[in-house]
Amino acid sequence: MVVIEPERTQMLYNHRTDWDSLREYVDEAINLKVKLKTAEDIDQALKHFTNLVQEACWRMTPVLDSSRYNTNLPLYIKDKIIEKRRLRRIWHLSRHPIDKAALNKAIQNLRKLIQTANDLTLQDQLQSLSATKVTDYSLWKCMKSYDRPQEQKPPLKNEKCSSKWARTTTFC
């Protein structure tokens, strides 16, 4: 199976854009002493300002890492995702129980397919691990997170409400 990664487009801004640096960059690079006598002068100044803002945005906006999203899904799973989204749109428009049942079935099938694909990926990854110096001890690095016992967080009792279990941050 060959995975083709789509080319990532540079965004003008995202949640990691450094707005203060962007503002400083534009302040330093902008020329406010431009003659705006004719329509051509205005067009030229507008084009220069637009290019300046775009350049500043591209410089101060880092490209987001897509590694937290599983973009390496097989094509048949991506087709199932498109089908599920189509069924969701149909159900949102109709609110008919038969459409909801079809959507629920598609969601369940998609979950099973994604879980199976993730299991196969993990199995392939684990089979490729080894505890040698050549592979930088990848087996031990992978198993490190599994060594620690899982800490259990006990539920809280709300003593003000006759010892009921606390479900929200509000009292009684």
C-alpha cells in the first residue's frame, strides 16, 4: 500500500500565529509616504500593502504538524468517511428515523474499519522494533510508556448533598 501525502498549503494564519511579531514586521516594512494622486498610484499602493500583509502572515505563521491526525488511512476508509458525512447531511435535512439508522450503521462500520487499520499499523510497528543499538533501542523506547502502572482516579463524593457522587462543579 502506497500512501500519497497531499502537499500542505501555507495558511495566512492559525492559532499559533505570532501576531505581535507580525505587527512589528508590517510597521517596519510599510511605507506611509506614498503619493496617491492617481488611480494607478492607489492600485500600486494597495497591491504593495496586500503583498506586505501576505508576506508577514506567511513568515509569522508556522505550518501545523498533521501527525496527530491519521491522514495515512487507506482509500477505502476515506471513501467510508465521505459516505458517512453524506449520510449525516441527509439525516440533518430529513430527521427521519431510517436515515438516522443508516447513519448509525455507517458510523459503527467506520469505527470498526479504523480500529482494524490502527491495529494492523500498530502490529507492523511492533514487529519492526528491536532492542539493538543499530535501531537506537526502539523496542525499549516504545515499551517505556507501558511500564508505568495506570493511576486510578477515584470518584468524588459531594458531602453537602447527602454523600451523592459529584457529577458537576456546582453544589446540590
